[in-house]
Amino acid sequence: MNLSTQQESAWRRTVSFVHESLRDSDKDYTTGHTGRALGLLAIPMMLEMSMESVFAVVDIAFVSRLGTDAIAAVGITEALITVLYAVAVGLGMGVTAMVSRRVGAQRRERAASATGQAIWIGAALSLVIGISGVIYAEEMLRLMGASDGVIDTGAGFAAVLLGGSASILYLFLLNAAFRGAGDASVALRSLWLANGLNIVLDPCLIFGLGPFPEMGVTGAAVATTIGRGIGVLYQLWYLFDGRGRLEFHLRNLVIEPSLIARMLIISVGGVGQFLIATTSWIIIVRIIALYGSTAIAAYTIALRMLEFVWLPAWGLGNAAATLVGQNLGAGKPDRAESSAWQASRYNVIFMTGMGALIVALAPVISGLFSNDPEVVRYGSNCLRILGLGFPMYAVGMIITQSLNGAGDTSTPTVINIVCFWLLQIPLAYWLATQFLLGPNGVFLAIIISESLMTGLSVIVFRRGAWKHHRA
């Protein structure tokens, strides 16, 4: 076989593998080659999380044409919305841990019932968050240090996103259930649909194209909420159709207080992790706000671009979490551990390569969304400094998600308290103000605290107590 034929054969095998990962199947991920199982789960999950980053980048690409205040309004609102993301992702950890453990133990009826309880929890939270967000949108922006101009521009944007919190919560919760069951391709398709609609509706509603009203930055929120809402409807249709691994039926919606209590106990740690990280991020944004809307706009743009790397890497972590949960449910803790380390190796390769690219192209990336030289300068510094820490982040993402997949959400919560509240926040303020490094000091504090989090997570994971955690 000559070299050309070998390359063609390898390409065909790769394409076939990708197609297999994107198809609905009933494969048992607790048997066979670990690397293959990880790949089949990771491809759709990484693509799924890439779709999440598309939401953010599409919005900022169109909104950036409306000026610095509009960009700052989106950035500050995103800091608020991340509290909602924290709740959604944290609850999703509990859902994934419980569903994956039961699927691995071949108790699919109980996995479906766990999903039913998540639906009720999502309904209750959506009602509370949605009403509060609509009423207090302006006050929240003011508390974040937004100027009057930013509040006038962005109050509608914040009210719509918070008011439509159900679309965010259910997109995360139902996708967490599908991932835990191994139906990662369903989660991916729901985000394809949501993103497609968002991309089409964004320019129409922001600029008033054709028959659509010109809504400015608020139009971006309306487009995103509609897109996510349609994605959720697709998830519900697939779930109630009963074709997937969950085999969901109306009887699975019967409220089970003990199951809800167990889900909340596991999820409290997950919500805590992200609330800690999120409140830290909000304070970080508040510190950057000391240097004006230009610095906030630059930070917003840089983070949106970094999400193209972070979110796919997080998707690989989700794949590791699913494998850990299912293998623990099947009574195979050693296979669960090897899955986590293998995912870590893959993630280091991916993020190191992307980090080098970001560091090299930082000014070009920042310049894609703004012509303001100060925005480009701050944004380039942010990309370069944070990009240097990618190899460390890579391991931390996987190991933390693996602990969560085992149902041990409390340990990463403690680590987050130490790294974010006790280290990152005071260090960021100190480096920015006392050392006169400005926003660059904040960026340095982020890389230092994230690296410490990775080290502590690896130490805990090696001890192995997570293998005996109940979910």
C-alpha cells in the first residue's frame, strides 16, 4: 500500500468515526477501548460547546457596530448572566452525575425520572429569575458600575436575557441529561438549531432589516432568546418522543421529593463552584471598570474570542465526566480514572496549540471587533497573558469535571473558594492598583489563580476518594 492510499484510508476512517459520533446510537461506553469511547463522546460535546461560544461571538460582532457603550453593556450584562449560567451549569452537573450513573448501571427508567425532576427544578427557577430580572435590570447594571450611557443602551438587553432565563436553564439542564445518557449528538443538534436562528435574527432585529423593527442592542437579546427557545422545544420534542437512551415518558414527570433532594444536594456543590467563579469574575469586571468603558470593551472582546478555545475544551471535560459517571455506575472505577487522564492528555495538546496561536495573533484578533487603539491594546494584552496559561487550564478543566461527574461537587467548590475568593480577587486588585499594572495586573491574577486550581485538583483526584462518592 503506497503513501497516498494509506492517507486516503486514514482519512476515510476519520470521517467514518466522526459520522459515527454524530449519529444516535445505543453504544455501551463502559466497555471496549477507552480512547474510542472518549472520542465518540468528545466530538459532539466539543462541537456543542463551540456552539455556545458562537452565541457570544455573533452577538458581539453585530453589537460592536453600535459603539463602545453597546459593547460595554453586553460585557456587563454577560457578567450578570453568568450567575444564571452558574446555576444552570451547576444543576447540570447534578443531572449529568445522576443520569450517567444510572445509565451505566443499566437503570434507564431511573435516569429518565431524574431528568423529570430536573424539568420541575428548572421551571421553578425560571419563574423567580425571570421576574426579578425584568423588574430590576437597570438597578443590576448600575450596581456593576455601568455609566448612564451604558444603562440607557443596555437595560433592554439585560431585561430580555434575564426575563428569558427559561431558555438558558432548560438548554443547559436538558443537554446535561442527554450528555449523561450518552446522547451527545442530540445536545449538539439543539444548539445547531438555536445558533442558526440567532445568526439569522441578530442583524434583522439589531438593525431593522426588512420587516423587522430596529431594536439596537436589545435586538441581540431577543434573537438569542428566540434561538435558544426553539432549541429547547427541539430538546423536549426529542425527549418526549422516547427514541433516545432516556426512554422518557409522562410518568417520569411525577414529582419524587427524595430524588429532587438528592439532585439538589449534588447540584449545590456544582452551583457553588460556578457562583464562586462567577462572583469572582463579576468583581474582576468591577476592578477593570475602574479603567473605563474602553478596558471593559477590550476584556469583553478578548473573553468572547477565548471562549472558542475554553468551551470546546470544556466539552472534552463533559465527555470525561460522562465516562467517569457511567463507569462508576458499572462498577469500573479504574476505567473511570484512566478516562480522565486520557482526556487530560488530549486537552493539553489541543489547548497548548491554540494558546500559542492566540499569543501570536493577539493584535489581529482584537482588531477584528474594534478600531479603537486602546481597545486593541488592552485586548491584545489580555489574550497574550491568559493564553500563556492554557496548558495548565487544560488539565484543571478535565480533572474538575471528572470529580463532578463522579458526584463529588463539594471538593471543587472548596478549591474554588481558595483560588478565586482568597487569591484571585485580592491579588487582582493589588496588582492593578498597588503595583500600578492596571488591567494587566488583573489578567496576571487570573492566570496565577487558575494554575493553583489545577494543581490542587490533581492532588485531590490522585487520592481517589471520589471513586466511592454516592450519586
